[in-house]
Amino acid sequence: MDPLRIYQHHTPGKLIFGQKSLNELAKEIPAKEMPLIVTDQGVSKSGILKKVTDVLKETEVRFHVFDGIEPDPPWKLSKRLHLFINRTAVRS
């Protein structure tokens, strides 16, 4: 990857925020979908991840968590994530 090149990434989607917006999370996930939550150990240990997974569990949404993201992640991390996705059968 060339650090001097400008890269763009566009993601279709919706951003929901505000007080109690976490309660809207399960409504946004189609019934047959199984989301993959990608985060780091800091978010996991802080209790933020648990708030998200508790909402999903309450509404019986099945999910996977990959909390191995590192600051300024090396390329090998993408390989670990790829292997995790294959192992857990996460599909887009």
C-alpha cells in the first residue's frame, strides 16, 4: 500500500446515534443474519462490547466477536481475521 496515495472506501449503510440508540441495534439486523463484531481488547475490557452483545442476546440475534484488532494493525492481522471468518462461517 502506497502511503502517499489517497484511498477511499464507501459503505452503504445507516448511522444511528444518540441516547438509547443501542436499543435500536437488533431492529436493524435481519432475522437470518449473523453479524460479526470487530473490535479490540480495550473496548472488550471496558464493558462497551458487553452492552452490545447483551442487546443482541436479549433479542436472540446470533453473532460472532473478533476482538483482536490492534492499534496500527499489521497486515498479518487481516490474515487472522480472514481465518476467523472462515472458521466461524461468517458470510456477508
